[in-house]
Amino acid sequence: MPFIPTTDAERNEMLGAIGAASLEELFGDIPQRLRVKKLDLPEGLSELEAGEALDSLADLNQTAKKMDWFLGAGAYYSYIPAVVPALASRGEFLTAYTPYQPEVSQGTLQAIFEYQSMAAKLLGMSVVNASHYDGATALAEAVLMAWKAREGRNKVLLPADLHPEYADVIATYCTSFEIEFARYEGDPARAPIDERTAAIIIAYPGFSGEVWPIGPAAAIAHERGALCVVHTDPVMCAILASPGSQGADIVTAEGQSLGNPLNFGGPYLGMMGTTDALVRKMPGRIVGETKDKEGRRGFVLTLSTREQHIRREKAVSNICSNQGLSMLQTCIHLATLGAAGLREVAKQSYDKAHYAASRIADLSGYRVKSARFFREFLVQTPKPAVDIVRALGAKGIMPGLALSRYFSDRPNELLVCVTEMNTKDQIDRLVAALKEASR
Amino acid sequence: MNAINMRDEPLVYELSRAGRVGCSLPKADVPSFELPADLARADLDLPELDELTVVRHFTRLSQKNYSIDTEFYPLGSCTMKYNPKINEAAAANPGWKYLHPLAEEAQAQGALKLMFKLQRSLCEIGGFEAASLQPAAGAHGELSGVLMIRAALVDKGERDRRKMLIPDSAHGTNPASCTMAGFSTQTIPSGPDGNIDMAALRAALDDSVAGIMITNPNTLGLFERNIVEICDLVHRAGGYVYGDGANMNALTGVFKPGSSGIDVMHFNLHKTFSTPHGGGGPGAGMVAAGAALAPYLPGPIASEDAGKYRLAMPAKSIGRVKSFYGNFGVLVRAYTYLLMTGADGLRRVAENAVLNANYLKAKLSDVYPVPHARRCMHEFVARGNIAEGVHTLDIAKRLIDYGFHPPTVYFPLIVQEALMIEPTETESKETLDLFIEAMRSIAAEAGSQPELLHEAPHRAPVARLDEVMAARCPILCYRG
């Protein structure tokens, strides 16, 4: 195997230095009867063979690149400039550890600081942490953070229109705590926020794509002593008002569509930001600027007394490893696109989605259910959406998510997503195929 | 000698010039639609850079890092082994990169097959029944595991068992994960041999015990010699045993944790199975369980039915701990590595990891005292306070000048001035010898020129940074 350099002669020399007669002797503390004779696994392959085996497996998949792709639902087929993977895959970034030794980690630390800065502007928050595992776990941790920050209040309001997998993750994370969850429909400003409410969670946009303003609900929450937690689409924030500017106390987002490929669901990027008032209750690593003894600027991990390696059972979260490299991809992505590029991506997605929705709305038998949306909208279909997905699949079109995948009682609903990757021709083909499928 | 980039590098915002663009997009091919007037955003403050500026900026930043690709990184408990390049090549295949997580199962057979095979391989290596690849990191696997224990106790009507036992050598994530799962923790001291104090364990085992979390080998690099008896005692007291697999690199192909009675364990694929740490992640903390806890695994997980692969939720699952199925790109890398190492290779990994650690210990323990005089496994813990006024931090920072990443320092907490050294199996004897030489030179300097150590590092982009100021007056984003 090419990954172990030690030769037999060196091994013997090293055993001599240790004072052991054999490698076996080094494992003397392990009970003899429990030692493995031989693992029931195949023999190792050469690099050539392993590479071929992996490529053959990958070839079994049907990808977004090979179809007209209109499926989003929490994971988005998006443009990633070539510089993003080219730079993020440099060995000095890729094979470095968490930057606990700042003098030899300034590259990673400065990149995190730059990400925190750009993400904070995008989300309208004063501070963003160095990442969570994904959008769903970021939101679950935000729920716990808000609940703990409002001691004595046990109620958390969740939107009915929330990604079902996110709702599941929140339930798992909160299973051991006596939090009373209630779901509200529609406009968050009409949610039943009362003096027992610790936080209202707002999905901006909702799972269906629907966008409700945050401001009125945030004002009511604050008036009644509750926190306003917003989960958002960071690409949408390039052209629509940021959650922070509308009064959010904690913001989370799935950052995948900012520079990270689909990758069958991961690694993605959990984003979380908050206000100055709440920063010491926020989980996750945070990088701060400081100086060395000669006055040179440098960056360090800071506010660590929130974290598990210092506070152990009293830490605000158990998170340790995060999504460093995904964060770096997003950092480079944002720096490359800049304000103009990101706004162009967002506006093109918006325009294409609205063009598609207006064409679908004209089709007999179909109805667009979302009133106000960014790049994803819900369509009422004339026959079961799974049948439409199957029929269009045969034509090389993935028309969206049949909602029955998550909700058995919603067979005739299709969640359609249009991004900057979709051309007008693809949209026109989708519309024509939907029309044909309704017959 | 290191070749780190010493030049100051401006922030992206400081490099920005109004009007520069770093990307090009196709022209709009559909009509423009009005944004909602009440929500339209007026401005967005992101930097404006051309592509070459972006390339130079991030290339220069990368050169300010130590990394496995450039330096020896003997970071204890982190298993900084070489990350094979074939892993990256395999994971970059468009068949993975552009695969949507909600594609139909028939469209994702390659991915589901890979997940299924990886689950089975890791169960064989660990001695478990079933596994879930969903947890994204070690701590995430811990949270999953302790939630599984909680769910099983609730099912048995033993909701009141709320106490989790944790050895004093454990990682901080263990107690923090317990808190997130609603457990309280009780610390179990280590005995003079560095293993769990059995008398203290027996005394703690009452009817409020939910279980114990054990890292084996522990963070002193020592195998828990009483592991079978520990599992037995905890089971008889009505609790479950959680295994923290952070140190599995010592054991692959030699010992299956499941065979000693561990009920549930996470593996760090970014340690043992060679996937890159990425400056802090993404990792993968897949969790595997024996018969008692397998039905509670988080999901969905991959299953096979007559050659077709599908996703399924375990019968009594604790639910999802993450959207979709885990850090899939990391799983591709780990599976590639497993295919190349195979059964024999995995054993050689453990053998050489343990050999390298014992070799370093043998060559250094006369100058850096090792408090537990036993054979170590894949790592060992020494003391850095080797001369008057010299501390572990000084040794660590001086190593930077010699072109080595410092070991893990001040952990585990039970050894004062701890230096925790893990070489891994991928380092050559020449590298180990150079490291030994550097450590011995530093020990000599500690006696003769301690100020050299106190002022170190001398060859890094910055000197020691003021961390107190960073925490007291936090500057957490650019304020230009």
C-alpha cells in the first residue's frame, strides 16, 4: 500500500528501539481472545482499480447535469465559478486541521473572518459563526439557543410551511427538552405569540416558496418579549430585504447554493448569525481580529468559553468539527461573484422562476399556488404529481418534487424550482411536457 | 525549514475596487419581473474583485497555513494521516457532484450502493449490526448515540435513568453531547495506570445510570484493559455503553469494539479513514450499533433488496439528525480509501500507527516525561514543563520554527502540561527522526536559552496573538 512508507528493515530497527520483539507484542493490552484474525473484507485494490470501481458506481447515477432539472426543495443546482474548487482544493486548505494554533493557521482564520464578514452583510446580522453541519442543524441549534435565551418561556412557534426534514431535525434535537411546539399557518404576523412564547421561527421563504415579510412579526415578538428566528435562502437575500434589516434576532440558512455542489445532500453549509446582544449564547466557532506583540493584525478563534473543549457539559452546544471547507467554498464564491454577480444570479433565478410560473399558470388543469416567491413555487397538478414526474423523466425532464414524497395526503402538488442554470428553452420544454402530461 | 508565506495579506474588502467583476453570467433570456416593492433590497456590501485578484488572494492565504501536504502534523487524537489524492479525484466525478439528494431512488443507485457497502464494511470493522451514515461529525455521532440510548431507556420505561458516566480523560464533546440529550454527567477518575478506576466505576453504578461513554484507546493513548468487564458491569446495572471511535486508528483489523460489549459507537471517517480535515470539516461521524440499539439509529439509511438499493428508516429511529443522508462527499472519499486498504491494509494501518507512536515515545520519554509508563497505542501523552519557567505552550510554539505543527496541548486535562503526540502510520522514519531531533534540540534550548522558547514562534506570519483582547473587545467582522 502506497500510504505506509516504513520498510521491513526500518520496522525491525524501530521495534529494537522500542524493545519489542514483534508488532504483535505492541498490542499486548488487548485480550487475546478478542483479537481479530482476519476481517471479512476484500483485499485492497490498486489506485487504478479503486478509481475505476468508483467511477463505475458514479456512472449508475442520473444527475441534474444530464436532464432539464427543476427540483430544489433544500438543495439547488447552481453555478459555481471554476476558481472556487480550484482554490478550495489546495492542499494547504484541504489538509489543515481546525485552526487551534493561530500562528500557522492564518490562511484558514483570515478566510473564516472574511466569510463571517460577507455572510453578515448578506444576512444583515452583526455576527455570523464559522458554520454548522447544514441548514437544518443550524436551525435546530437556533431553536435551542433561543429557548435557552428566554428562560422560563417554553413555547416555540414553528411555521406549518417548513421543510419537513428540518422539522424532523428540530424534533430530534429537542427531544430531551420540555419545549412546547405549535405550528402556525400563513402570515407569521398572525401567529399566536404570547408571554409564554420563547421564539417564533419564520421560514423566509417557506418550503412551498412563499415569502412573507418578517418585520411585522418581529415587532410583535419583541413587544411580547419573544425572539424572532428566521431561516432564509441566502441567494434570495441578495435581492430581497435581509432578515436582519427586518428585525431578526437569529438567522440561519442553508449555504449550499453559494458555491457547494449538490453531492447527494452533503457536505453543505449551515449558516448562523445573530445580534451583538446574543453572540455569547451562539453555538459554533467564531474568529476574531486581534494583534500580535509587534502590532501586526492577526486572527484567532475567540469567545471559546462558549464551547465544549473549554466548558464541557456547560457548553452552549457540543459542536466541534464543522463544515470548514464548505464555508471556504462559499467564501471564495462570494468574493468572486461580488455584489453585482450575486444579485445577477438571484435576479435571473427570480425572473426565470416567474416566467416559468406565468407559463404554467396558463396551462389548463394546473394552478400556481404560491402568491409571492423567489425561485421555487408550488403547483397544483391535474393528476398525481408522481405520475407527472415519471412521465417527464422519460423525456429527460425532472419537473420538481412530488410533495407526496413527504406528505401522503398531498398527491397533486408539485414543487418547482427554477435557477440561473435553467435556460428559456428548458423552461419552454417543461411547460410543453406538463401540458402533454395533463392529457 | 518551513516555507510559510510571511507577507501581510489584505482582507477581501480592502482589495475591492468599485466596478471590478470576477465572474460572467449568460445574458438574460426571459423577461424581467418586478421585485415586490416592500421587500426589494437596495444595496449589498460585498467586495468587488477581478478573477486574478481572487486567485492570488486565496493562494497567498493558503500559504499561511501548515497542512499535512506541507508539514508533519503530530496532533494527538486528530489522526492527521495523509489524505490520498485518489479520494479527491473519485469524489469529483460529476456522477456524485451533480446528484440531487431528492432524485428518485432509481436515479441514485450508484450512491445508494456506495452507502450500503460502506455501512456493511464499517460494521465488519467495528463488530456491529447496522450503521447510519447521517451524522456529519464525531460530536454529531455522539449526540445520535446518546439519543439512541435515551430512546431505548424510554422504551423500557426507564426514563429516569439520567446519569451518564464519563471518564476524566474524555473529550469535551462527550459531556457536551450528554447535556444536549438531557443527561447529567458524572466523571469517573482514572487510576494510576491511566485506565478507568474500577472501584470508582462500581461505586457510581446505581439505578440512575443510563450508561457510560468510553474512548478506547483513551486519550492517553492507552487501551482500556478492563473493557470487557466495564461493559459487563454497566450492562448488569441496566445501562448502555457508548464507544467514542476517535481513536479507532489504533485498532482497525486488530480489535472490534463491538466484540467487547460496546452497544453503539461513532467512527470519525475524517480521522481513521483518511478524508481531509478541511481546516475544521466537513467530517463524517457515522454511528454503528449492536443488536440492542440498531433499531434506534438515525436515518434514513441505505438498504438492499434483491440487488436494488433504497433508503429506509430504522424501525424505532430517533429520527433525522441532519437533512438528507450525511456528508456524502466525505463518504465517497472514505469508501475509496477502504477499497484500497482492504482487510490486510487496515491491519497494517493500525500496526504501523502504533509502531510509530511507540518509537517516538521510546526516543523522547527521557527528556519529556511520560506519566504512564506503559506501551502506548497510536498516541502518547508527555509533559512539556521540562525546565524552570518553560511550559508546554513554549515547546509547541518553538516546534513551529523547526517546521513542525505542534502536538495537541493541555489535553487530556488529567495530565498537567500535556503534550499529546500522534504520528499516524503515514509518516516515514526519516520524518519521525527529524521530529525527535527537533524535540531534543528544543529540550536543550529550554535549559540554555529559554527566552528562545518564550518568544517563539520566530518564523511565522504573526507572533503569539493577543487572545485576551480578541475575546474582551470582539471584532468579528470587517468594519471598513
